[in-house]
Amino acid sequence: MTDPVLVDVVLPLEKSEDETAQQKAVARKLKVHPKRIRELRLRKHSIDARKPQIKVNLRFEVGLDGELPPEPEAEISLPAIPDKARTVLIVGSGPAGLFAALTAIERGWKPIVLERGKDASARRFDLAPLLREGRVIEDSNYCFGEGGAGTFSDGKLYTRATKRGPVRRVYKILVSHGAPSRILIDAHPHIGSNLLPNVVKAIRQTIIDAGGEVRFGAKVTDFLIENGKIRGLRVNDSEELFGDAVILATGHSARDIYRLLNEKKISLEQKPFAVGVRIEHPQPLIDSLQYHYERGGERPRLLPAARYSLATKIRNRGVHSFCMCPGGFIVPAATENDEVVVNGMSLSKRDSPFANSGMVVTVEPDDISDLSEQHGILAGLVFQKKLEQLAKKAGGGGQAAPAQRLVDFLKERDSKNLAGTSYKPGLTEARIDELLPDFISTRMIEGLHLFGKKMKGYITDECNLIGFETRTSSPVRIPRDPDTLQHPEVTSLFPCGEGAGFAGGIVSAALDGMRCAEAL
């Protein structure tokens, strides 16, 4: 065995999986004879499709003049929880809550995870009436239940949160619980909504095997606070649970928690958020635009369904794509029956004929000052809800969503018919340009014109805008001390993850959960 050497090489797409070509490229980089390279182990893979000649960036661990040491298995080993361990109550079983529980166990605490929804298996059955009948089961849906909103919403792991903690450790924990090992290599890792449920179930079992608890159908209805310190929680308006600390990791859609905190006069803060639509194109169109070939051609076998990222600023407000799902589906993400909300997901193969993305505009607190006069710190929640109720009305009932062809939106006119869609509850022709507030629609129109110039062919009659994408992030932040991570007014209460305003996606939420547990 030999000490590994890390080497970065670039190969044309057609040679990127050719072992001989890989070996020769590494040998050239190291300036050695190819026969001295005894083993290559791929450590990073990314595609550079900025030019017609597509290149692949590869990072190898190289065994020079000898075999590499055996690859350690991606596994997690937790200590058994001591009999007299302190207890942390964790509200929410999304990535923040689950990773907080794992880290708490490592630190000798007993976690009790409280989830208002159902386990991942039972939760899947509750999606059927939502898709077929347009009926929302309000505590078990695409947002609520084991694994949180991420479980059935794609499983993208790409993050820029590298300064927030050990991203690779998050990936390794996911792999040790059944996620594809490829996520350790890909520059834009993705698990897929078909694989994630089994991953989160495996994490749950790890928590239980170590002596922790995970309870479903456990909706937190009150905080038990004495002398400025949280002592426990009331669950389902009946049971009282007590613990030494509470990690609040509810996700961005638990609006009742924000209202409860506000009623108890526990400080909250307004923060910027973003709302808009889901924009849906044929995936072959996006492939041809991003990979530089004529529409109608076949995407090369070695290329995944193409993704894109678009962003600009219009009159001091961001306009950008969000949570782009190549080869994906648009799904109904409402949490109550008087609203329509849309989100995106992809399966692991990303083989749907459609590409969808959020297309959203930043909303600052100043934009909704009229609502702030009446609703105070919760004005953003009211703004979101009004849009969701408007979408419900414009959709015509159930979970049918209002939609407009992209070209008609830009020309501010009716759509006589709509393009094909992956959205199972169905679409209803509507004037999205009129339903959205003017400060959003005008900026979105300008932004889309700019994006059409950047991606020639992006503006097309084959594209729908579908309303509304409102749950990009919480409009409320639950403040915390930057050092102790506790709420500045309530000792032992740790606001955590997306719902508290400190994360945005699976990995950053997991990292924040780990960080909060480390602060116990």
C-alpha cells in the first residue's frame, strides 16, 4: 500500500469514463510513466458545459507504485445513551431535527424527537388524496411528516454552506443510512424523492437503537416556560413533556409555532423571503440549451438531465431561479385545505420529460408595510397565505393550480390553452401576471426577459408559469444568541434550521441541527 496522492485532471466528455484515458491523464499531470499508477479512486466529478466541447473535471486519489489503503466504510457508530442522561426535546424530524438528535446522542444526551406528522411510510399514503382528490391531510403532506419537506421534495444536497460545518460528514451519515455513495463524489449531489424515505427511516432507527425516542402524531401546542427558562412542551393539547433543553426545528411551514411564540410575547423578527411561481419547460429543451446541441437531438449518455441557475437584481430586489428540478415533477405543497402551493421534486434518475424551477422575487419587510400595521411581525405569513388562497380560488377548487404560458405572461394577455405539465392535480388558465402583486410581476417580467437573452430559447410557448411558489423560506426569524445559540429571552430554547431562519436546504439545515446540539 502507498500513501495516496490527490490529482485533478480534465477530460473530454467522451473519454471521461475511459480508464486508460484517465490513467494517461493522471500520469501526464504527475509526469510519471502510466505503469507506475497502480490504482485510481475517484473523489470528485463535475461537468463543465459552458462551451460546446463539454469537459469533465475529475479528482483522483492515486496509488503511485502501490495499491491504495482500503476504503473505509461510511458508517456511524453511536454510543449507548447513559441511564441518567439529560433529555433534549427536539421539535421536528426534518434534517435539522434528525441531525440534532444524532449529535445529541454523541454528546451523551437523550433526544426525544416530536413530529406532528406521520412516519415516512404512512405519510406516502397520505399523498394519494392530495394528488387524486385535491384534499390536504393537514398534518401529513409534502411539508409535514418524517424527514420534513425534503423527504418527498427532491433531495438536492448542493450547498454553499461550507463555512457552517462539516458538509462531508453530513454526506457520509446519509450514505451510511442508504443514500447513494455517489453523493460523496458529485459536485451537485442529489438523492431523489424515491430514495430519501428509506434514508430518513434508517436514521430514525439509529436514534432509537441508541436509546433515543421518535414520536409521530406529536404536535407541539404550547411551551412550558418558568422564570425565563423553557421546562418542557405540551403535546396535542394534553400531554406534558419535560426536558433539560428544547431544539425548535419545525421547518418553514409550521405557522402555528410562529403564532404561538408571538402570543407568548417571545421575540420574533421579520426577514426577507421570496415568492413567485414554478416555471416548467420540456427537459429536452433545457438539455439542448445547456449542452449546446440542436433541439431534437439526443442527449449524450454520459450527461445527466441539464440544470440551470439564473439570477439578477431588478430595482433592488432579487429575481432568481430556486430549487431547480431537472427531469422532475411539480407537486402540491399546501398544508391547509384553503390554499394552493406548488413545489418541485425529482426522482433519483431524473427521467421525467419536464424540467421545473421556482422563479421568485425577493420580498422585503418594506414591501408589505401595509400588512405590518395590522399583523405586526407576522405580516409575511399573512402575505404568503393571501397568495396561496388566491391561487386556490383562481385554480377553481381542489389542488388545481392557476397557470399561464410564459409568452402570455410576458405579453400580459390570456392564455387560450396551456402547455403540457407534470402537475397531477391539473392546471387552470389564469392571469398570473394580474394575480401576483405588481411589485413582483413587473420585476419577474423584466428578469425573465434578461434570462431569455442569457439562455436563447428559454422564452418559449412550450413553457408554463404555475402559481404559487410561496414556501421558499420563512418570512420570520426566531432570534438566538450568536454564541450560545439560545433564544435571547428564553434559556435552553434553541431555534434551529430553516424554520428559525438559519438554514436553507437539506445540508445547511442538517449542519445547523448539529451545531445546536453541540451547543447544549
